[in-house]
Amino acid sequence: MPIIDLTTAYVRSIKPPPTGRLEIWDKRTPGLCLRVTPTGAASWSFRYRPRNGSGYERITLGSLQDLTLAGARERAVKFRGQVVDGSNPQKDRRERREAAKQVLSFDRLAERYLEEYAKPNKASWKMDEMYLKRPRAALGEREAKAITRRDVIDVLDTIKKTAPVSANRTQTVLVKLFNWAVDSEFVPANPIAGLKKRVKEEAKSRVLDDEEIRVLYEALTKADGVTRDVADALLFLLLTGQRPSDAAGMVVTELFQLNDPAKARLEISARRHKSRRLHVVPLTGMARHIIASALERRARDGDEHGSVFASKFSNRATLARNSLSQGLARVIERLKDDEQTALPVQNLKNNPPTPHDFRRTVGTGLARLGVLREDRKAVLGHAESDVHGMVYDQYERLREKRIALEAWDRHVSELVTNKKSTAAVLTLKRRSS
């Protein structure tokens, strides 16, 4: 334990010890010590004996990389003055850390909201998790109950600069989070109760026309710029009208009787579906073929996760929802037109659709084919809002959904092959009550 009149040059010349830990004490500043480990890591500390007579305490001042000899001496002198005045700096630091552990930070509140409310109650909890990332980064260490309306507005306005719609979605999640926190007595009030949305949104109405469907279907079949799984997940959406998250998160255990064209189906569990009810999707024609091809790839890959559409990232089993949005944007960006496709390609690039627009396209297309409204709603998995629909009418409409999706499959097939099907579209009559 050498005591040296330290100089900057001497400190720079110190070599790491082969074993153990080297301690060098400063002769000029009593209690100041430089510790060096065999790996070369070095840090300053100050050792002192509190005035209450207890044993020696040591407080870390900083690493040698971040703190010069002069800076270490200055901090040691400051702490020595506190000790002379009767303080115990290291004990005070420990108490502050313990107190901080007891404070409910916004980051911890967000984590509890996700675990205790969103995951058990919302099929879309991953979206909540995504929209909370930026507020958690900005407000994470702040005490939750001390967060003000202005604090949240600043976060939302920052998001609005680059992603206006995301600012509104983030606000919706934050309102839900703070309302839950108030009900759970974690905070006294919701700081953004009644706050107007940061951006005025217009209802989306984007529907692909037949030529756009044909161009996009052919491009996705080639999977230019995206993985085969992303392209097939997008094709599946275009053929079934399901929610992007339902396709992205599909697993093998949700698939039944794939070898039987009349009974093949996808059963999205109540846990995963937005309606919190089991949603059955008949797998017809091209959609069934896409699923079968994906499962063949999983078998070749030796996939052990049970996913249908696999992610290229090793830390994920299934696709992320935003992978579909990003993939679709890349496919559209790479579209090349010719004399026949110039107009639809231009429309797709000037007004690019989202994966969710595929859902609106299928719903509109089914209406155009003569499919009844209740059957279209059943295909899309829209939850009924009236008592009769929610409680009394438990009919799954599997037969009607299969007929509707077979009609849509024929329509899309005709578009991409330029061959008119000989099968007639069956328009179902309403069931008698």
C-alpha cells in the first residue's frame, strides 16, 4: 500500500498488477486512493472515518479515465469537509439509492402497466409496448406522480415532428396507462386527461383497385427486397383480410386440417385476437398454398419455435408487425412499370398502401362480389358491439366465411392469371330468424 506524492506523469506510468488489486495512496491528499486492477481498470476513491466513531468508509469518486488527479483531489477535499462537519457521504449516498428504489419511476410504472393490465387484457399489448418506448426513454427515471401535463406534451410534440399519427397513438396509450395508474392508486391524477390529440387525422379510405392488386400480387410473388416469409405474410393478408398482427404472429398450433381443402382453417386464439374471442379463418385456394409452402420452409430450416412466418432476427420467433409495413414499402419502392402497368405502379408509389389497407381492400372487394355484410364482418373478425351479437349470437359462420373467401380467392386468381373462372359467385341469402 504505497503512499506517493502523486503526479500526472506518475499516474500515467502505472502498470496493472499481475494479480490482485493495486492501491496507491496520495501523500498530498489524505484518504485519496487510486485502485488498479489486473485488467487495467483504475478508479479513484476516498477513505475516511466518520465523526460518530464507526469504522472506515470508502466512497468512489470516479474512474481514472473520466477524472484527472487534480479533479480527484478536489472531490476528496470536498468530501473531507463534509466529514469534518459531521456528515457521512457514503452512507448518505446509500440512503439516496435506497430511497430511489422506493420511488415509482415512469419507466417502472410503464412496465407494471404492460405486465398487470395490457398483457392480460389486450391482444394488441405489443403495440402498447412499442408506443411507450419513446415516452419511457424521455421520462423513464422521473417520478411517475411528478410528471406534468407539459412533460407529456413535450414528448408528444417531439414525436409529432417525424411521426404525426404515432403521436396520437402514443397519446392514446398514455391516457390508458395513466387512467389505470389512477385506478390502481399509483398516481393521484391523469396529467393528460382531456388533452386534445396533437394531430387531426382523417379516416383512412385507401382501397386497392384490381390493377393495383394484380401488380402488387406479382411483385410479392417475386419477393424482391424482402424475405420470402414477409412476402408470403403480405400475400396472406391480401387473400384473407386479416389483421397484420394476426398474420405476423401465426403459429403452427393454430392451423387445422390443412390437407383437406374443405376444412383447412386457421384458429386465432382469444388470447391473440383483438376481439378476445376465438376467430376462425377458412384457408382456401392460394392462401392454403401459401401456408403449406411456409411450413415446408420451416421443416427445411429445422425451426423449433412453431412459427409459420419466421423472422430473420434470431431473438424473435415470429415476424414483427412493423416488418410487414417496412417490407411492403420496400416492395412498392422497387416496382418498375411498363406500358401496361404504368398507371397502377404510379398510383401505388404516389399513394402507397399499408398492410392494414389490404384488410379494407378485402372487405370492399367482398361487398362488390355480393357477400352479405354480416358475412364480411365475420371474415374480417369484427367484434359485435350490441348485446345480441356479443352474448346471444354465437354462430361462427364458418360455412359463410369459407364461401366468401373462396369467391375472393377466385377473383384474385383471375386478376393474376388473366383467366376468367367458370365458377359462379354464390351470393348467400339471409338466414331466417
